[in-house]
Amino acid sequence: MSKLKTVLGILLVGSSILATAACSEAPASDSSGGSGSAAASDTANDSSDAEPANASATEYKYGKVQIPGKDGALCGAPIYIAYEKGFFAEEGFDVELISADAETRKIGLNNGTIPIVNGDFQFFPSVEEGINVSVVDGLHNGCIKFLVNNDSDIKEAKDLKGKKVGVDEIGGTPHQVASVWVENAGISALPDKHEVEFVPYSDGNLELEALKKGEIDVAALWDPFGSVVEKKGEAKVIFDLSTDEAFAGKYCCFLYASNKVLEENPDEVSALLRAYHKAQDWISKNPEEAVDIIINGKYSAIEDRDLAIDLIKSYEYPSAEDRESGKQKVDEDVKYFAQALHDIGYLDTDPQEFTDKIYKEVEVN
């Protein structure tokens, strides 16, 4: 086991087993675009207590289920849309959207009381440590950007040698993405090599302030922080997960199902995936209306509607046509990121073996 793996094992099991940053549990923000502020979380709590518009008055086939969906993250749009448009109800679920911290998610998935959550490849080391979940689908593409000050000479990965990079947590997805990025440029991400230093910040606003003060050279940030700051002209983006050659066109966020539910009631997981697919398809074809629903339902704190629409589009939620054409292969994306993390030392398991273990293809039709 590598030194980096040892460090990550301690941190990931404790802090990021099922912590989900922007893909489930968004960092605090007062900016537009929807990375959940406390206000957004509070208002989301109010909005989802009501029945979805299309909910049937008849008995639900699968009864009441709880799904984490009160974190204020814009990229969690399929959850909000599936709820508001009645797609969960159509598939037989009386869904209660809940707030769930890392421990609640872990316990819920392990015992089957929470059937499904969304999360990124940050989960992979935790799955290797024994969390009882499987990847059953992809949710969306990239939602991370790296920023530098406008007067910075840093333009690409090779320029990060000897620099300090701000991240939300060591072992978190921005840290992992940055590690892959610099390793691809021939720079070691291993802490004992001292070629790049990662500095954790618990809040995106603190990270941006550190960038402005010159305490770090690069800020690796979840949306919408990067997009908001870039639009204001306060910093420039040198990396975009949704467009970078090494990451573009790949799922960064996946849907993880409880293995207990998969084994005992696979039809329930199939029905949930049908609801997600309907929502993804609807968002891909109605991004403006999707943002309006999110704003009106107070699911996310959005001050800049146009920016939120641009971000929703950039996540490339798959349409029904995309799925039929096989535009993206979930297992291939799982293996790609497993290989990248294995090469750095984040995963010990052989990438193909890990993919075979973690990915479960679920029949949805």
C-alpha cells in the first residue's frame, strides 16, 4: 500500500465515505448557480414537504422511500425534477427528500433504508474499504474548475510544479482530479515528493480569499464558485472538468445503489433508475424550465439564472436518444477513473477487477 493510500485511507473512511461535495452535499456559498448555502438548504427543506404535482392518489407500489435531496446542489437537478414532475411517483415511489450527512448515508445504504444516492469517483477508495454499494448508472459530466488570479503565469498542469493548490478536502474529488491532472503532466502528486502541495479549505469562499491573497496559487473548486468568479472577471479558469481532454465526455458523478436493495428487490432499483432517466431526459431537452423549477422550488440558491442554465447544459445529462446510441458507457468511465486513481496510488485493486466488483448493470426496461 502506498504512502498516499495510507493517508487517504484514514481520511476517506472518516470524512468522505459518503460525503458528496457538489454531487450530493454542496459546500456553503452565497453565490449564484446553486451550490447549497444554509439558506438554500433551509428553503429546500420547506419546498419538498409538499406532494409532487403529478403524484398519484393510488397506493405506491414501493411505498415510501427516502432519498438525499436537500443539499442545494445544482447538479442534483435530476432528483428535484424527478420529484417535481412526478417521475418518482409514476414509478411507484412515495419519495421523501431528506437531508443526510455522511454517516446517515453510509448507514442507510448499508441497511437498505436509503436505496440510492448520487456521488462522484471520490467514493471509489471508500468502496474499496468495504462500503456495501454498487455503481448502477451515470448521472452527469464535469462540475469542477481550477482558477488562478488574473495576473498568474500558470496556464497548464506542468506549471503547477512547486505550487500550492487549494482543495475542499484531502481525498475529495477536486484533490483527486488535480492529482490526476498533474500526474498526467509528469508531476508527482505524492506528498513526500514535495512537487505540489495541496491545502484543504472547509469553505469555497475561504479558498477563493486565499487565492486572492496569494496564499495558494490555484483554487480547485466545485461549481458554481469557479463559474461565478470567472464571470465576474475576478479570476481565470485554467481547467474545466467538463471540457478538459482527459475528462470530457465522461461521467464524473454516478448513481450508487444499496447492495442490500439490489439483492433483495432489484425491481425497485430498476424503477428508481427509470425515474432518474426520465428526469435526465427532460432536463436535457428543457434546461431553462428545469432551472425555473429549481428556483421556484427553492432547491438551490440561484441568483444568476443564465449562468445556472449554462451550467445545467454543461453537465450533459443524457437524453433518451443518448442512451439508445450508447453515447457514454458507465462501466468504461468507472474503469477509466479507477485506472487513474490506481496509477496515483489512491486505489490498490486492479482497475478491471475493481470495475467488475463495483459496477452492476441493471435492467430498466
